[in-house]
Amino acid sequence: MFQKFRFRLIIINMVLVSAVIVISFFTVYNVTKQSLEQQSEIIMHGIAKDDGKITSVNGDLKNTKNPANIILDKVFCTRVSKNGDVLEYLQVSDFNQMLMKNISIQALSDSKLKGFLKHESYTFKYIKVEKEYGSILVFYEISSENYIFNRILTISMIVFLISLIFIFLISLYLSNKAIKPVKASWEKQNIFVADASHELRTPLAIIKSNLEIVMENKEESIQSQGKWLSNVDREIDRMSKLVEELLFLVRVDMQHEKMVFDKVNISYVINNLIDNFKPLLNKKFINIVSNVETDIIAMGNEGRIKQLITILIDNAMKHTPQGGMIDVKLIGNENYYEVIIRDNGEGIPEDEIGKIFERFYRVDKSRSRNYGGAGLGLSIADCIVKEHNGKISVKSELGKGSEFKIRIPYKRMERIDTDG
Ligand SMILES: Nc1ncnc2c1ncn2[C@@H]1O[C@H](COP(=O)(O)OP(=O)(O)OP(=O)(O)O)[C@@H](O)[C@H]1O
Ligand SMILES: [Mg+2]
């Protein structure tokens, strides 16, 4: 697929660049040619008007600084009587009499008032003007001009063909560069879909097998089958959580919706969450210590901030053994506030710290799945922090514990959708 796209990109690029080169060249070529033709015609008519008087510009015909002199050097005139006899040849150059005669006869035999004539290796342009004694013919020899223009055409064609090779190589290089990020995001997306399907398959398989047991014992009461049904219920909860998380990430990727920001009392939110977690933590014999500065108010999306802190406390709780401790701290300074969530749990291996914010990444996959983790929590946390223009960092030591630190600036005026 990418090969085809790349090929198309190269072709389009080459066609467009070639078209620009060809159009530019022919414009310059034609304008130059036409202006030279016009100039020579003006001079030829001037000579005819002066009845064959060929006068150089600035008095010196060899003064080639003026292009008109170059033209004059290649001009001759023939005065012809009313009955067609040649009266006189006039020139400042050295065309031989025979040539002038032959050319004049050719021009006279033609009824046109201007045109082109070929004689031996010469090409002449001529005009015919009526006079009281008959007519005057002005000839201008254009072989060298034609030769130069033909040379320009040939050389340009060669240069164009060589340029095509360069354009091809440049297009190849550019298409490669352009496709790389598209390919990377396509692959990332594919991995995401594959991981998501895989994560959804597990709860679906559990639901199916539990329902099968229930169906096999149709005569049993719902109460007696409660174990299987509660497994189904738990897995459905797990699936809805997963689907919700996936939807959130997809929306962030597509940049579909901007978070609505409002004034949020961060201190209140955190204290509330700690209170909500306390019964669960008590059950696991984990002690929670909090050090929350009062009345830290910042612009943000309250729902998402709650989700962010929940993800971090939930992780700390999952990875701290009985009798452990979780410390939640909120401090603010002039520009930003920081939330630090520390635990003295199992910690994260050093070489995995960099990966834990990746989607679906879990240090211990089988263990995490046991408590329902799909490995999306921290990637969602990272998105929320970024939406708040903040930063999330982690320090951890295996066997000693982990510390997650979030730093968020108070205001992001461009994101404030309400009066604040
Ligand atoms: N406080 C922590 N202590 C030790 N390891 C942690 C901690 N927080 C996160 N991790 C590791 O980082 C991994 C990724 O965390 P994340 O929150 O993204 O996923 P999860 O908790 O496994 O699943 P989910 O949050 O989607 O339910 C976890 O599986 C765990 O291995
Ligand atoms: Mg988690």
C-alpha cells in the first residue's frame, strides 16, 4: 500500500516539477524570440520607409553593444521598378550580387508582403513595401539567429532530461521522508487496534464460558449460579471500562473534542478522592498519608483531573503490598501546582520506566490482568496532563517504591472555554 502511495507521490511530484520547468522555459524562449522578431521587423520597416537607407546606430555598424547594429549588418534591400525590374541593391554588408538577385527574384515571384525564404544555407526574412517607383524589398538574413535558437532548444532538452533524473532522485528522497511518519502512525494504529481487540477478547471469553455453565444448568436457581453470573458482571464492567478508555484515546488522537476548562479547586478534588479510596485501602491494610495544601485553584477540567489522580492512586494501591504506605502531596507555587503520589510498593524495573506510558504496556502482563488492568491508565494520564499543558514524571526503584509527579500550570488561557 505504501509502495503504491509512494510511487504516486513521485509521479505527481515529477509531473508538476517538469510542467513548471517546461512552462518557464518556453515562456522565456518565446518571449525572447518574439521580441527579437519584433525588433527586426521594426528595423526592416524603418529601412523601407527611408527607401533603403541603412544607417547604423551611433554611426558605427561594428558597435555590437546595440543589438540593432547586429541586425543591420545582415540586411540588404532591393529597389524594384513597377514592371518588376531590379533597379538597385543596397547593403552595408557584403552579400554577393548573385545571391541578392536570386533571393529578390524568389521574393518577387511570391505575392505575399512578408515571409521567409531559403537559399542554399541562408534563411531570409523579407518585407515588401510599395513605393512611387515600384516597390522596395528589405531582406534580413536570420540563419545564425535560427541556429542559436535551435541550439538553445537542443541544449535545454538535454538539460531537462538530466534534470529529470535529479528530480526523480529528489522525489524519491522526499517521498521517503513524507511517508515515514504516515507509516509509523499507521503501524501504531494497527498495533493499537490489535491490542484493543486482544484485550476485549479475554473478558468476552470469560463471559461466554461462564454463561455456558449457567446454560448447562438451566434448572438451577439464579442464586445458586450467582458465582458465574457475578463473573459475567465483573467482566462486563471491565469491558465497559476498557471501551470507555479506548474511546477517550481515540478522541484524543483525532483531536475531536477540546476539554472544557473551568476553575477547579484541586485541593478539594484530591481530598475527596483520598476519602473515597480510604475504605479500599483500609481493606488492603495500606496506610494513606496526605499533605494537601488548601485552596489551590486552577483552570482545568474537573472530571479529567479526578480521572488522572484516580489512575495514579489506583496504580499505587495495586502495586503496594499489605502494610504499605501511599503518600499524596499537593503543593502550589506562583505558576503551577504539583501533585506527588508516592508509594513504598514493588517499584518498576529501571529499563521499563520509559515504557509504562505506552498504550497497553504492563510490566507484568499476567499479574496486571488479574486485577483488571489493560495497561491504558498511564497513557490516559499522560494525555490528560498534556491537555492541561503539564508534565508527568516518574522515579522508581525496584522493591522500594515509585513516585509519580504531575506539574500543571494554573492557567491555559487559550483553553478556557468559560468565563473562569
Ligand atoms: N505505582 C506503581 N508501582 C509499580 N508499578 C507501577 C505503578 N504504576 C504503574 N506501574 C506499572 O506500569 C504499568 C502501566 O500502568 P497503567 O496504569 O498504564 O496500566 P495498568 O494499571 O496495568 O492497567 P489500567 O490502568 O489500564 O487498569 C502497570 O502495569 C505497572 O506494571
Ligand atoms: Mg493503572
